Amino acid sequence: MSDFDPHITVESIESAKDVNCNAKVITLDNHKLKIETPFKILSGKYLTKDSVEVFIDNVSTPLFEIDKIYDWPSTFTTLINLIGDGGVDTNWITSLNKNIGLNSSIESKYRKNIIISPVFQYYPINDIILRNKPPKYLRMDKAKYEAYLYYVYAASTAFVLTPDIILPPAGKRTFSIDNYLRFIDNSVETLQKYNNKPIFVPVQIDLAINDLQSILGHYKAEGFTNLWINFKAQKCDGSHAGKLSLINETITSFFKDDDVVLYCSHLKQERDATQTEIPAYDMFPPFRGADFIGISRNRRGGSQDDNLDEKAQKNGFADYADYLDAVKLRKFSLFDSDSYKYYVPTAYPQKELDESTMRVLNQKQQLCTLFNNIEIQKELGRAREHILEHNSLRSYLEAKSGVSQSMDVFEYAMKNLTTPKKQTYQLLLGKK
């Protein structure tokens, strides 16, 4: 067992008897900040102080997450150059802030409220020999990576999320699980040099059971009880809700009575351009045991098909341009707490939003995201109050049409089983 200090104090208040959702008070020891969970973290990417303050008045504890995905070879080269010479700015910290989308006014105003969540698509350091014909990209030396960790630590003023590396299926990996765990251990060791902040270590949502047990067993041995679940831009639908349940069960078997804190991030906010309303899958993790929900993001990339008009027409659009218009509208979808759905602005059912607010929301996608995050944070507060008052949550959630009317979405997780639909619904909501 290492002498790792989680720098978090957990007080369990109440658990719903019929859904795996837990009301806690989690104290960040460095700030003496008490957070009532489940809790939604706000996306702070590319926001300014002035734009945030349009909606932030009623938020007592605004915590902002800024994600950065190094998923193309060019992003590795850019990072290494910024660490090495600072780019166009003489201050390399300023250059990295701009690169990840952390605005200086946000950093100044909310200095104690920032979380950075970095993910590398490929192994980033040149300290091992890669296998299986890795892609061509530039790797940094240990000194540059330690400098990068210094930046992550300094910029992350609330929690520190240890950088993650995407783990492909075992047969396609360019590095081993042992390499991965050594990378995590060395990162944590470096971060601890400066530390009085909660450090979280990563667990990927789609790990095979052997990898999951290896990683969680190692974390248990090292005393790492703050875990961040990297959803890898996947929905928390039936399949991935089931995987989150598996992670929870494995955590219970390894950690038993330890106070484990779960931070789920990098979820996918579904944006089906063919629909005007769609379930808010990215707010479901607290109903499968998560304490915090971080940011949502979409995977990069797109179709290279030459017949884009034909494909668009098969999905009910006049042509590809018509499809792109629908995609743009969907990016400005708004969360509705009565239904747990996202609606395109023209179909949004909340009548109390005045025209001036709608105009502000339609100006910038980031403002829509902030509005949605705040609405989800408030709704999780109401769900928490329901647990404290009734010791249950199932009936409260069943009244939300985004949950009760979309059970077929969760059929995938049970597709090989002769199980009634209610059981697929329980995959999302129920306890064993």
C-alpha cells in the first residue's frame, strides 16, 4: 500500500433503496469546499468570464472542466513544440491554455474551480519500444512530459485528473497493461510532488474484464480511491450503463469499504439530426453510482463517402446541405428537466425561457452547453432531495419520458437474452 492521500473526505448521507444513486457530501480538503452529490461539472471550454456570468448567478458551486484530446499525430507535435518553446507566446503556460481552450478571464475569475481532462490517443512518451506497427507520430521525452504534468497540476485547481491513454483491444495494442499502469503510477508520483489536491486515476468504460480487474486491483494496492471513468465519447445507454454497473461491482469487490469517489466524464451527448428530441443519456451516470458528471463531447471525424447527398436522402433530408442544417440546429439543443430530453430550440417545451434568453443561447454553442450543464446540475439537486425525503428514486425517474419511453434503446445490452423489456429498463435504473 502506498502513502497516497486522496485529499477528499466523503460523508455518505443517504442511498436510494431502488436505484444505485447516493447522496453524499464530498469535501475537497485543499479548499474546504463541500459539494453535495450527485453533482454536474460545467464545461468551461472556450468560455469567457462575461459569457459565463449570463447564466451563473444561481450556481453556488461552479466547477469547470476543460477537456483536451490528443488524437491526431499533429496534436502531439503541437503539444511538444508548445512545451519546448512556447509557440507564438513567450509564456508556454499561456500557449497551452489557448491550445486547450482555457480562457484567461475564466482562469482568473474561477481560479479554484478548474479541472483539466487530458486524453492521449497514443502512448505519448519515448520511454518504451512500441509494438504492432504503431502509427507515425512524435513522442516526447520524460522531461517534457513532466513539464506537461506540472501544467496539468497548476491549471487544475479543483481536482487533478491524471492523463489517460486510450487502450485499444488487446490484439491491437502498441503497449501493454503493465506499460499503461507504470505510466499512471509515474504520472501520479510526479503530481504528488506538488500535491494538496484530489488526484483521480482513469478507468475506461469499455475495458474487458481481465483488464478491468488488473487496473482496479493495482489501484486498490496503491490506495487510489479517486477514479475518473473515461467514457471515450460513448453514450451512457443500456450497453454502457451495464458496463458502468460492471465497473461499480468490480470496485465493490476490490475496494469493499473504502470511500471510492467516481467522476464520469467524456460522455457523448447524442445529437441525432433526424430527431427533434432525444434522451439525455449524458446525465444518467449518477443513477448507476457516479458522484460527479463531467463534460460531454463528440468523437472527431466524419464520412468520406462521395455519395453524401444520397445518404442524406435515405435519412429523410433533401440533400447533404439540408442534413448539415439539421446538424447545426441539433448542436443548439436544450435540456428539459421535466422529460430528461434534449430538444432542438424550435421544439423546446419550457415556455418560461424568454426570447432574449433564446437569442443569447442561439449565438454560441458553448452557451447552450453551459445552460444545459446548469439545468442538469439543478435537476440532480432535485433528485438528491427526493432521495433524502423518500429514500427512493425509481418512481421519480419513471415519470421522465426520456427514461420511461426509451426502453428499446437499452435492448442492445440484452439482445442475446430472452429477457422482458422491463429488465433492460432495470439495467439503467435497478439494483441487483
